[in-house]
Amino acid sequence: MSEGDWPLFEVFIRSRSGLEHKHVGSLHAADARMAIEHARDVYTRRQEGVSLWVVRSADIVASDPGEADALFEPARDKVYRHPTFYAIPEEVKNL
Amino acid sequence: MYTQALDTHGKEPAGSTEAEPRAAHFQARVDAEEKIEPKDWMPEAYRQTLIRQISQHAHSEIVGMLPEGNWISRAPTLKRKAVLIAKVQDEGGHGMYLYSAAETLGISRAQMLEQLLSGAAKYSSIFNYPTLTWADVGAIGWLVDGAAIMNQIPICRCSYGPYARAMVRICKEESFHQRQGFEIMLTLTQGTRAQRAMAQDALNRWWWPSLMMFGPSDADSKHTAQSMRWKIKRFSNDELRQKFIDITVPQAHFLGLTIPDDELHWDEASQHYHVGPIEWSEFYAVLKGNGPCNRERLEARQRAHEAGRWVREAAAAHAERERSRSASQAAGEAA
């Protein structure tokens, strides 16, 4: 591996306990441990997090934006999955 | 810290020859203020414009570490030193966010680094001016970062998602940079006669280059219209420059400093400050490589790259060894 080939890692930060890890950006590192150290310096200089995840970008499998319609269209006509779909008389409470 | 509408130089990308329906769909999404993401289809000229602008912006952050880094070892107090180190580290961080954003468009980090180190890439020409005194550190934070914020805030709404997100992060951090710079100027102007003179001298030298950071006047700015249509750019160079002048002049007055411009006056009719003509020949000379520090800046980056080579090689060798170790361990367990 030459110096130009340091793999790309995606960085996820948990900003405080109780919240999920959220994607914040990416960086290059020789290995995962270095990626954590770089992520600390690049993305948490102002206490932005209490926990870091790094994942090799090459290991992420993403959906194809070109197929977004086919993938997500089936949910479009299923408004009955939302509570507001159901008409309930005013006088009925706690529902 | 950035910049001078860096999209105003470099080669004009070829006009769009893309299939029309896709191009029209793309423009409709941009018009609707939708964000474009890395895997979405985009016109090649849009991609190239962004690669050029974001990479130049990244280079500017990296080279921008040099003029201020020059004063870390000579900062007047431990507090100032700690602040300056944090600021310079932020600039490095900004470069990293931006290189990552550019990489999503298909250019590699190595290619960008090569363009910077070979001198092929442009960066903001403000960093080709020297930092002669401590007051220059204050003037840079106040004026250069101030101009950068003015330029960068509209880019937070750029149509390209990764660039916009990087910009949001950067703008949050820039505010500290500008305020610490102003505070340095304030302290100096409340000091001895010599300290006040030092602050005035720094303003004298940084005022005009700061105004030039917004790029050529609209009449000479060749990329503005297309960049506006793509919502990469939201305001023209002259609009942003005027906004910067209008907020900065009263700050200078507060400091008791004199803006080095005989023609400067408040214009009642337009409700703006009027400034004298900008010496554009200086701007173009610095851009062409003939500024006071162009060579020095490039050499410093090249030296740093060479000096760090052994570290990069050692890290790569270590990673390689760890990988083959865990691979042979896994093979052992499997056997």
C-alpha cells in the first residue's frame, strides 16, 4: 500500500448519550485505529461527540438513486399506515 | 478561511452537451432548491466547476495555515498562543472537510494534493501576503476571516449537498476566528502609541487585499451567471464586497483606526459606503504568482509534504503488517 492509497473512512458521531450516531463526513487513514484518531481531530474539536464510529467507505452498500422510484414507490399509496388516515369522532378521547 | 470567489478563474468548462431531458430535470431540481447528492446525475460542467471551486477552497484553507502559523512561536502571551494554535488547527480541519467534499465528485485526494504541490492549482491570493507583525494576526482574523464568512455563508445553501454541509460546519467555526482577530486589534488600539501604530499599519496593508478577496468586479467576472443558475453562488462579487465594506467600516471607526482610502465616505443616497477604485492589476499579479510570498508558500507546502513522507510510509507499513497478521490468524483459526 503506497501513501496515496490510504482508504477512505466514513465518520459517524454520537453527539451525546441517548442519541444515535450520525454521519458527519469522511477522511483518509491507514487503518481503522488511525481513522478514529483522525476523526477525533477533524470532527470533534469542540466536544461534538461522546462516541465515534468509522467505517470503510468501500464497505458501505448504498441504494441506487436511479432506482429510488422503484424502491420507495410502493410506500407512496399506503397512507393508511399513518394515524391521521382514520376519522375518529370528536367525542372519542384518548385515541 | 477563504477566499475571492475562486470560481472566477481557471478554464471555462465546456458547455453542456448532455442529453437534454436529464439536464432539464437536473435544473428543475436545482430551481426547486433540492440538494444534489454525489450519486445523482449531474451535468459534467457542474461537476467540473464544483471540483475546481471546492479543491481551490480546500487548498486555500491549507495554505492559509502558513501566514498565521508564522506567529505561533512568537504570540505575545500563552493565551494568545493557545488561541492561535486552535485557529490554525481549525483551518487544517476546514481543508479536510473540503477535500472530502471534493472527493465525492470523483477526484482523488492524491490528485488534488499533486495539483497543489506542483503549483498547478490556485488558492486564495490573500495568503501570498506576509504577516510582518503581531497585529497582522489580528487583521487577518478580523478582515480576512470576516470577508471569508461573508463569502461562505451563502455557500451553506449551495445546491451540492456535501459542499453545503461542509460549509455549515466551517461557518460555525469561522465566527470564533473573526472575533479573536477583532479582539487582538481592540487590545492593540487600547495600548501604547506604538501598538496603535502597529494596528493601523496592519489595517493599511490588509484592507485592499481583503476587498479583493471577493474577486473581480461583476463586469469582469465570467462565471457568475452560470454559477448562479446552478445555485453554487447566490450573490455577485460586488454585492458581497459592498456588504463587507458596510459592516467593516464602522468596526474600524470603533477601533479608532483609519481606512486607507481617501475616497471613502458614506453615501446617503445609496445608503452604502463608497470606496475608491480597487487596484486590480495587483490582484492579477498576485494571482499569476507574483505576490510577495507565492514561492515561499508553495515551498513550505512541498517541504512539509516531503518531511512527512516517512510518517505516511511507516503508518502504511504498520497497517499492512496488522492486516496480514490478522489474515494469517484467521487462516489459523479456520484450519
